[in-house]
Amino acid sequence: MRRVLALTGVLLGMAGCGTLNSFASACPAPFSGVRTDLDYLRSFEAADLWHAWLVPIDLPLSLVGDAALWPVAAFLEPAEPPYPLGLGCRWAR
């Protein structure tokens, strides 16, 4: 039972990390958390197995967070690209 509670706590603690990361990187935009998670997945190396299984777990949680914060992100989206560009910025492509 303790393991289940610990795992639940960890998963809830990381819920929407991509969303929070995109807001912290000064590049909030609609669904930037999902873009951040996808950018993380594209940039992984073979040695980075820790994130290789955490990000796919976070992806649906970021989708929920992005959907909930969509009006806020649309309002806060910068008109010009911030520098340096972070993962998930739409200008980083």
C-alpha cells in the first residue's frame, strides 16, 4: 500500500511538468507543455533512460494541464520570441 501511495505522490508531483516548464521558460503558448514533452522525447540520448520513461507518463498529464490553462497561455503568449529559446517554444523549430 505504501508503494502505491508513493508512486501516486510521484506521479501527481510531476503532473503537467511540461506545462509548468513552458511557463517557467518564458514561452507560454497554447499546448506548449505537450510541445515541450515532445521536444524532450526528440532530444533524448540512449543514456537518458530516466526521462525516456518519465516523459511519456507526463505527456497525457501535460495535455490535461495545457487544456485547462489554454486561455491563460493564449493571453500570455509572447508576440516575439524570447531569448534564449527553450524547449516547447513554437519559434524553436
